[in-house]
Amino acid sequence: MALLERYAYASRLRAIDPLQKLGLSGTVLILCLTSPHPAVGGGAFLWMIGLLISIAGVPLRVVVRLLIAQGLFLGLAVIGVAFSVSTSAPPAPFRSVALGPFWISTSPAALAQTLLLLSRAGGSVSALSFLTLTTPMVDLFDGLRRLRVPVLLLDVMQTMYRFIFLLLDTMERMVIAQQSRLGYATWRTSMRSSGIVASRVWLDAYQRSRRMQQALDSRGYAGELRVLPSTYHHSRNLYLLHGGMTLSLLAVWWWQ
Amino acid sequence: MNLVLELDNVHYTYAETGQVVLRGVSLQLHAGQRVALIGRNGSGKSTLLLHCNGILRPQQGQIRVHGQVMSYTGPDIRLWRRQVGVIFQHADDQLFSANVAQDISFGLLNLGWTAATARTRVAEVAAQCGVTHLLDRPTHALSGGEKARVALAGVLAMEPAVLIGDECLAALDPWMRQQLLGLFTDLATQGISILLATHDLHLAQTWAQRVVVLEQGTVVADLAAAQLFRDPRWLARTQLDQVLSLDAP
Ligand SMILES: Nc1ncnc2c1ncn2[C@@H]1O[C@H](COP(=O)(O)OP(=O)(O)OP(=O)(O)O)[C@@H](O)[C@H]1O
Ligand SMILES: [Mg+2]
């Protein structure tokens, strides 16, 4: 099973209505993206991490690793905003250091911008992590269905989700089969073997989709993948926390 | 006895390869019968079964359900597929949904059942097929045998008059296989006809009342299991003597 999904299934918030969780991360997302104050994004980040560890029961280790991975991307992305490179020293508000023939410079405005960007992205990413670590895809599809997202779109999403695992599975089996016949013994055979897998996987997927269509038809498929919605409950505690969080973030915004 | 499903002189050629796979197959299935379909790899078993609920359309010949020639469009085909349930050879082809309970419910909702009745029925077949503890699982996180049982439950849920399985027990452990064969026998006593394609001669001998032997797209034997497996002439004609002689007493 996909790594993150495993935690979503094990999460203590699994049985809670996906729409409630969607609402919570939606609130955070909107606050982070609209507030001009870095403190709001930072506060949201802390709230989300806190909820993930204390309420959802996701292991600290997992949260930290996920954050490091996301942080790396984020860090690389904001370097370009914080610093600029030029061939001559820029004027007053900028502070620069010479590096060979180049000047690397930054200014208070650029740093403020970077901070805001970091807090916004950090807050939003933590909100999405909250959703992915507590809500399996199935539940999310369910929730979106109730939000009246077009059925066609949902069916495509759901089928793609299923096929990702089928393809991975097929690929894994093919690679193991090749390995056991020395398909990856040398660089040359490795290149050849992986080429074969790449093309075979698609042919296989095509054949499989045809057989899946036949199986769906057998069970009376009429253009829509209708399935039973799961039953969830709403958590009063989480609503309270949701309210508390929103108020505290608004307060931070207000006092800035 | 009550005739449920009739195949009459069915011919089929795969367009992709031009290979003639079925050459005039005729077969009749009565209510409550337990039939095993055996034959070598590539003899055409899977192809034949796909004709039974109108997935493949014969180039020549006819298929009748309760004496009616079925058309391949509109309400006719829906009624047909409701009455003839097919469990596919590869469970992975059949499971499309992200989780088990949802997959089992699919056919029921297509039949227009309400969510509440569908939920009850899902729980019922899940218990019969031994997958109750898996209802909440994603379909990709199941073992091969578990997938086979979920696929079976999805078809059984629709209460078909004819249940057709393409080696649907092959991936099961012997205990589960025994349990499901028992279930099939129960269903047959309730009047459901069951046709299983299988390579398991023991199953054909002990569970089936009737055995159909397919060879290169033609039926070479269609008779009571007891007669086929005892009569040396039939054994010779179907070449079953070559494989049975080993464990003869
Ligand atoms: N989609 C297809 N396109 C072209 N030829 C096919 C296709 N499916 C099957 N065949 C061919 O038709 C013949 C009969 O295949 P079928 O799958 O019906 O055999 P089977 O009796 O079910 O065999 P097995 O015991 O291996 O499952 C085989 O020779 C096969 O190569
Ligand atoms: Mg077959």
C-alpha cells in the first residue's frame, strides 16, 4: 500500500467525516493564502502539526520526515526570492557580499517577502498533510461526491487511482521476473530490461482496461461507477478545536 | 427440469488473430445444476463463458435465457446480465473500486437497490464469502485469494439465476475452497445453476453433477460426472485416461 495511505488508514481520525476534515484544512488553507502576516501561516503550521501528532496519532517520526522532504523543496524554491545575483554592488537598502566577480545581495523587503512566502507555503502544506495523513483517498472521493463534484471527473480519478496500483504491481512483478533471469546483471542488460518493462506495462494496462470494462459490463455498468457511500461520524472535539484554531489565527492576524 | 441457459451452435473467431476458438458449441443449463467445464489451456473455456452473459457476441449461433433469445442492447442486456453472473479468471480485472465494501455494492446499485438494502446485502454476502473483516480494506491491499473472494461476493450479491465462475476457486486455500463449494451446493439447492470452468479434476469428480469437456472449441463430452469418470470409453475419448491413470487404484 502507498506509504502515506497506510497512516491515513491507521489514523485516529479515520472514521470522521471527510468533509469535516476537508473543512478544517480548507479553513487553514484560506487563512494562510489571504493573510499578509507571516505569523498566521506560522501559527497554522504549529496548529496542524500539533493536531496531527496529538489528535490524529500520526507518529512524530513520520510527520518530521514528511516535513523535511517538503521543507527541502520549499527551501530551494525561496532562495531565488531572498537573494539576487548581479555583477555590480546594488545601492542602499540592499546588503551584499562579493563572490568572485558577482555580488550576492538581499534587502529587508526581499527577506520579508521570503518570510511571508515561507509561512504561507508552510501553513498550506501542513494543512494538506493533515488531510492526506488522516483521510484515505476512498473517503476523499466519497466527500467530493457529496460536494457534487462532477461524477465523470470522480470516476476518472477513482479509476486512475486503482490503475496506479495495478501498474505498479505489474511493473514490480515484471522486474522481479527479469531479475530472476539476470535481466539486471550488467548495465547493458539493465537498460534493455527496463526498456522492455516500460513498453510492456502500457500494453498490459491497455489489455487490462479492456478486461476491466468487460467485468464492469457484466455487473450492469451503465456509465457511472456507483458505489455505497461509507458511514462516518462527526467529532465535536474536532469542531471545537477547529473553532479555537480559527479564532486564534484571526486574533494573530488582528494584532499584527 | 427447468431450462435456464441455452447455447446453441455457437461459433467465435477472435478478430485480432483470426483464430477460430469456438466451433459450434451447444450447451444447456438447467435450474439448480452443478456443472464443471474442463479442457486444456486454450481450448476456449474463458471465451465460451464470456458468451454466457453477452460480453462476446457469437458470429454464428444463438444464446437463450429462459427460452428467450436475448438482444445485445438496451434493457434486454441488462436483464441478461442480472440473471447470469460471471466471475472472471483474474480477480484484478474485476475489482475497480478503491475499497472492498464499495466494490461489492457496485452491481446492487446498478440494479437500482437503495443504499440501505444494498448495505444489508453486502454484509450478507461478505459473511458468506468470508470477507467481512476485509470490508473496509483498499482492494489493492489484499492477497490473491482474498481478491478472488471479494470478486465472487460482488457477483453473488446480485442474486443471479446462473452463476458462472472462470477458475474462481483456483487461488483459494483448501479450507476456503471447501467452504465456498459448500456455499455453491447450497445455492444450487435453492435453484441457482452453477457452471465452473476448472482444472481441478477432483472438483469435477466430487462436486459436479455433470461435466462438460471442451477440446479445441468443441464439446467432446457432456454427461454425468459419475459416468464420465468410470466409463473407460469416455475416459479414452476425452484423453482423461492419460491423467487419471496415475491415481487409479
Ligand atoms: N483477446 C484475445 N485475442 C485473441 N485471441 C485470444 C484472446 N483471448 C484468447 N485468445 C485465444 O483463444 C484461445 C482460447 O482461449 P481461452 O482463454 O478461451 O482458453 P481457456 O480454455 O480459457 O484456457 P485456460 O485454461 O488457459 O484459461 C486461445 O488459443 C487464446 O490464445
Ligand atoms: Mg481461461
